[in-house]
Amino acid sequence: MAHEHPASHAHHPIVPGFGADRAAHYDAQASVNLAGAEALYELGVSALTAQLDGQDAASLLFVGLGTGAELMPYTRFNVPGWRFTGVDPSEAMLDVARGRLEAEGMLSRTHLHVGELKTLPAGPPFDGAQVMGVLHHVEGDEARIELLREVTRRLKPGAPLVLGCRVGKDPELMNVELRRLRAYGIPLEALERRRQLFAQIQPIESDAALFAMFARAGLVAARPIFQSLGYKVFLARFEP
């Protein structure tokens, strides 16, 4: 059964930037903001199913599941015995995910948990995990490493992990990104705000810096599987 949640927000306050007003439009925005978003989700599924190929049953953890778009490719990969747990601090985003999963017949094998990963009750270790678009929102290397460790604490030895995040601050790539968004009709004022925002945030410095974080969390053999300008996706393996 999918996990149900009370309607009250008493224990789950609205997450800044990811409330109901944005949740309804998030997927349309994501397809513009990240070139190749659909391919990204499909490759994440491809990587995890390739690593776990032949398993009739598997349990997978999705941190920052959002609207559930990253689960949709599983409908094409013929893994009816697999189970999914999606974690997100935004109840509004998971409400969208719940409707989407129900429409695709996947809700009965998906557990949705509102809250940060550390609030997910302990259970049997997962066969694999995906953390898409989360790590660059976490401030500071130590906090990022702690999140990675929280993920690996919940994995079986040898379990695959797919992780996507922004890496580096390349001004030329930023110019490419902003020019593309301009072509999609994003107003110049909004583009300037976006440029200022990216000047303030501190993404992971480089692939090497990310791999060093991986190593401290027991993640090895990282390799790239997707890149869209400054957004990169890697496949790694947990080896405690």
C-alpha cells in the first residue's frame, strides 16, 4: 500500500520554492530549465535496472522524488515485482506524484514519505537508490556528505546509486543555459535573477570533489551517465 498522510501541514511545513503553487507547474518548468530532462530520467532507470537485471523483486529508494516524474520510465522496463519508496519534504510535490502514480497503476507499489530522509523509519535495506537534483540544494560539504551517508546507511552492500546534481560554476555554460531559456520566452528580468542566484550558490566544485564525497560515504566506481551543461548524473556503487 502507498503511504498516506494527513492533510494538515502541522508537521510538514511548506518547503520554500516547492509549495502547491509551484508543484502544479514543476514538470513543465523542469523540461525547460533542464535540457534533456526526459532522457535524464530514462537513463537513471536504465542504469538501475541494468545493475539489478534479473531480479524479479527489488526495493528502490528515491530521495527528493518531487512530482514522481523520475519513476515514470519504469512502466516501460518490465519490472512489475519492484517496489519504490519516494521521500520528499514537500507534501505538495508528493501530492502531484501520488496522482501521477495512481494514473499509471504504480501507486500500489510505491511508498511516499513526506519529510527529509532522516525522518524515514528504518526498514530492510534497499537494493538501490536515486538522488536527483538534491545535493546542490544542501549547503556545505559536510552536510552533503552526511546526506550521502544517510542514503548509504539504508543500502545493501553492492547496491547501485544514481545521483544527479549541478557541478562547478562555468560562466560559459551559464551563458549557454541563459540564452536557451531566453529562446523559450523567459523574461530578461527573470534571467538576470537566475544569474544572480547562481552567483550566490555554492555547487559541488568539480567531479573530483564529488568523488571525494562519494568515497567518504562508501560510494565507489563512479562514472558519468548523463550531462546537460552544468548538470551531471553519475552511477556509483555502495561498498562499505
